[in-house]
Amino acid sequence: MKFITIIPAYNEEKAIKSVVTCALKYGDVLVVDDGSDDLTNGRAKNAGARIVKHEKNMGKGAAIKSGLKEALNDNYDVLVLLDGDGQHNPDCIPSFTSNMEGNELIIGSRFKNGNPENMPVWRKLSNKITTNLIKFVTGYKLTDSQSGFRAISRDAAGLFLDIKYDDYVYESEMIYRASEHEIKVSEAPIPCTYGDEKSYVTKVHALKYILFIIGLLGRKFKVRIISNPITAKLGN
């Protein structure tokens, strides 16, 4: 089985070298530099990663799509996604890839073995709310819909290339798209380290995500009406 680790990165000069070095122990690494204006590109390249460079910052979703396209062109069987800020431990990669048999999307869960003590309270709360909503919309039994540590089969990856979102909403839309095509999704427990890493999620992003979730609920209700207009009307 041929796999590659894809790391979307924006101004991650502090951690990118160690993340790439660790991930390279298990296979090829591709860093998508999403318009960084620091030393991310050079440090990732010097560590041994292949580089795809965005000339300007386009968003995490856009970086993931660029990485998926590049990897699919090179005929990898499994595409592993992880963040470049050091929160994700690349040593979990072997367990992800070994569990791909029978699965098409594996999501690394920080909550599968209980609440991570080092996660900020506001992140725990927002994750719980959004994960419960996405569970309701998709039917998947998830504990961590917001995790960026994922493994995707080659066949499933093609489904995610034309998602319209270019920001953090992209990762949630991936799960919804998977449910539309009824692909097998599972979770694997992962550790997660929180330190002084920066966050690029602003109030505008949060509002956009709320609107996205409302839109997802609307899509679910629309599908329900089309598939069974009588029961939808009665509220059964």
C-alpha cells in the first residue's frame, strides 16, 4: 500500500521541521505552503518534504485540495492529512494506515478515550456542539468532527476535490459529502498537544461556520422532504 502524508501549513516555521522529520519515518511527505510569509517553506523543504506553494493564503480547505490533487496524480493509495503546528503526533500514522482495510475515511479523535485535559474549554464546548450537529445530519457516530488528522482512501479522495469551501468549513463538508455517498467512516483515538500555537479562526470564521451548520440542517430537511414528503410534513 502506497501512502503519503499531506501537511497544509501557513506560517508554521516553529514546528514544521519536526513534524516533517517525524512523518518521513513512515513514508513520503507533501507540505502545502498556503502563502506563508515566514520560513515554513524553506524549513519544510530542508527537512525532506515535497512542496506545493500557494502564492497567497487561500485557506486550509484550499491547501488540502491542492495536496489531494497532487497525491492523486502520483497514484498513492492512502492520503494522510495532519496539521503542521505540532498538535498531531505523526507516530500515529502507522495505526491509521493499517486500519484502512474496509474504511474509506478515518478521523483521528481526541475524545474517543475521554476528554483531553490539555484542550482549552472553549474548544471542547464548540467541538461538542458541532460534532453533535454533524452526527445528526450525517448519521455517523463521531466524537471529534473537527479533527484535522485524517486518512483517506484513493477512491474516496476524489469526492472531496470539488468542495466549494476553502477555509476550515471544508473539513466538516468532507464528512457531509462522505455521508451523501455512503462511504465507510470510522475514528481512531489520537493524542493531541496544545501549547502556545496561534489560531487563525476569527469571529468571522465562527459566524461563517454557524451559517454552514444551519445550511447543513436545511439540506437534511430538504432531502427528507424529497425522499418522504408525507412523513416530513407530519413531522414523523
